[in-house]
Amino acid sequence: MKDRKKSTVNSGVNGEFTQAKEPLSLDGLVDFWQAFGFWLKLGFISFGGPAGQIAIMHQELVQKRRWISEQRFLHALNFCMVLPGPEAQQLATYLGWLMHKTRGGLIAGLLFILPSFFLLIALSALYVSFGQVSWVQAALFGIKPAVTAIVIQAAYRIGGKTLKTPALSCIAVMAFLAVRFGDVAFPVIVLSSALLGWILGRLVPHWIEIPAAHASSAQSSPAALIGDQTPTPAHAIFSRGGLLRAALVGSLCWFIPMAWLYEQLGETHVLTQMAWFFTKAALLTFGGAYAVLPYVYHGAVTEFSWLNAAQMMDGLALGETTPGPLIMIVTYVGFMGGYIKAFWGADHAMLSAFAAAACVTWFTFLPSFVFIFMGGPMIESARAQVRLGHTMSAITASIVGVIVNLGLFFALQVLWTHDLVLSNLSSWFTSLDWRASLEMLLALWALIKLKRSVIEVIVLAAVLGALLQRFF
């Protein structure tokens, strides 16, 4: 592969790269339209959360098609794990950008979310139109305990991979206590755990080191079109001009619509509030959607009253049934907020809902693209210099604690029919919904022991919930 085109990027001192006269291009290595077809397909089959989505990309791109090597795939994944935002969608954007420049990154990232966007719009419209129909309510009754089980399973899965040392376990416990009883904001938890991870990494690194899970597989990586030794392509070489261009374009894509909202609608308009709130949420989604859902819940339900708690739980149930990143639940939140507030009049509630959903989705996912186009060249051109493992280990450990709190919150909402009082223990038994509890336990068993997929569990839970409500 190296003989196919002479290398024009030479390794210099300290891993820096210099560009020769004829820049290398990867355009001819992977056919653009074949890649387009794969990204389109991925947008419709990317169920199973980030783990399942990353596994699909690894199987297709590394093992089956051999478009990219194991090491380069993992390097891209590690970078995306550091960023706020949905790591699977960012990984798709990164790989599309690496293979086919900016247009490849845009197509890969957009096709990853657009099918889910339109599906959620359709499901949200059906929900507001038919959500009170008995069979729909029965299906949602079954799905909610399954969603609770999915959150608990996520904490179990991430914790099993992350909490390998007593120090990491302590960080998870402290994060849980801080968010549950101290009402500490999620950004504070992330920043504090990052600082703690950096300090421990400098002083006692073995306390928070997680053994590499892919070391052996990386050794046996099959020959790939973009291999470990393929030089950094011209468009992926870092330059200050390229960084400034990406930052400028990204800033304009954010500033122009935000300025229009302020000028035309005002600071207190629902769309303006949503744009600001979900911009902040996009910058806080370290660890995936489960970690930031408490923040979204608090803002959407408690602070702005865009929807109520029951509707939020129904949205999570709908979100689990669609492909794409779970953070796409924000599309539903925007739709419901626009529909309920009906800021363009009751006769145009659906139009208000669609505009709010589009606004929320834009401001949530825009930073993900900007991060990749700004940071990709730095990471790709200095692959050997990235060392953020200790900080990320601590952040991930704290996120386990936050997800456990989210699972507990959902359980209190779904499994008990009345608000609980700690001093009245009898209420914990009298108000327990045995049907929902049974469904949650069955869903956990199917997910953890039987290794069934999320979509299978959701479908079976909907059927079982309808039967339980019908006959019991």
C-alpha cells in the first residue's frame, strides 16, 4: 500500500509531521459512494446504544471491509471518548472525514442521526395524537420498566469495564453521593473527576490505570486500505489556518441562527431558550446520553416546563426504539416543548413542534461536528502523543455513579405508584407496583444474562406490559 503513492508526509522530531510537495490523498483508497452507502445503512441499523453502534462500525470497517486498521480505529475512538457529545456519532464523523475529507465527515455524521431524527418526529407526532389510546398506554407501561433496566444495565456494563481499582470505585461512589444527596451539578462532577484523575495519574498512576482491552487484537489487525503505516493525508495534517477556518465556520453556524432567534423572537422565546439550553447540554455530554439525561430532565421538566415527568419517561421509551444515539431524545423533548407551548398558535402546534425539534437537534449536534473538524488534524497528525487515559478513567468512573443515580431516579418513578417517605417504610411495600417490578427484573435478566439486544427487550416488554395491564 505504501508503494501505491509515495509518502509525502515525513515523521520529524518529537513525532511532528512536515508536508512534502505533493500531498497524500486517501480519496482513491476507499470509494466515496461505497462509503456513502455504508453510512446510510448504518443510520438505519445503529441500535444498541454506543457500544452496539461502535461494534457495528468495527465489524464492518475493520474486520469485513478492511477500510481502516484496528489501531487507527481505536485511536479515533479514544479521541471521541474524550470529547463531550455522542461518541459513536463522532466516531462516524471522524472516520468519514479521514477517508473523504470534510464532505465525508458531514455525510457520515448526518446520516448517522437523520434517520433517527425523522423517526422520532413521526413517533412524537403519533404520541401527541394517539398517546392516550389504551393500547398505546399499555405498551408504554411495559416499556418504561425496560428502560429502567437498560439504564441499570448500562451502569453495570460501564462499571464492569471501568471500576478495576478501589480508587476508581471510590470516585464512582463519591459522584453518586454528590449528585444524589449534594445536588452537585453535572459539570462540576466532570471537571472535579478530571482534575482528580490528572492528579492521581501524576502521583499514583497505578491507582486508576485500566488494562487495555484491545492490545491483543491490535497485534493481529488485518491488512487495511488505511493501515497503521499509511501516512497522515494532506487534509488531516494540522495547520493553524485549518484550525481557525474550522473554528470560524463552526462559530458562524452557531452564532447566525442564535442571533436570528434573539433578534426576531427575543430572549424569552421558547426557541431561544431551547437553543441556549441545548448548546450547554451538548458541551456536557461526557459519558454519553445516560450521564447527561438528569441535566436534560431538570431543565426540560423542572426549569422550563416544556413537558412533564410522565411525558419525559414516555420519550425515553420512544428513544430506545429508534436507531441512532440515545441523545436523540432531545428531538422528542423539543417536539413536545414546541407542541405544548404552541408558540405559533394552537392551530399551528405541529409546526411549532417541528421547528422546536429541528432547533434543538441543530444546537445539540453542531458542536460534535466542530470538535471533529477542529481537533481531528491535531490528533491524527500526532497519534503517538495523545495521553489522556488517566483523566478519562476518572471521568468514566464518576459517570458510572451518575448513571446509577439516573437508574435509581427512574426506578422511583416507575416502580412505585406514590411518592415515598423514608420514615414510612410500609409505604415502600404497599405502593410497589409488582407488575412493573416483574418487568424490570425480566428485562435485566434478558439484557445481562441472556445478552439480548435492546430492541428485542423493548419489543417484548411492550407486549408483556400490554398483557399485564389487560389481564391483571
